Amino acid sequence: MNLLQVIEPGWLRLFNPAEVNQLLSGGEGGGLDVGDMRAHATYSGGYGPDSPTVKLFWKARPYFAIILRFSSGFRAAALFFCNF
């Protein structure tokens, strides 16, 4: 899923790139509250919080920011849309 599938392009045109970054990631020093994300996650397709795949996702999640930072150079947190 990409950003334009979640937000109508017309709404994004209201903001410049720096403002979109601020909205999505909190800008410099911004971050996602992974505990809150995990507590409010919903699952479908036969997956649930005790599914091996979901457990592996949450176990690997702390490394995503490191990989993203290394591969993209962005220091801000990434927003992930997962469709399990």
C-alpha cells in the first residue's frame, strides 16, 4: 500500500514536502510509539497477535528504523502500512 492509496492527492497538495515529512514522521527527532502501535494493531486473514508471523514482525520491528536509516539516509521514523 502506498501513501496515495491512503490519502487523496488533493490533500497532499496543501502541503510542501517538508510539511508532509513533519506530518508523517514528526520531522527530526520524531518517532513512532511502537508500544502504542502494537497495542492497537488489528489483524485479519487468519493472523492474530499470537501468530508466528506476527510475533516475528514485532521481534524484527526495532531493526526496521536502522535498516531504513542505513539505506535511505533519513533519520526520522518511517511510517509503515502493513497488510497482513
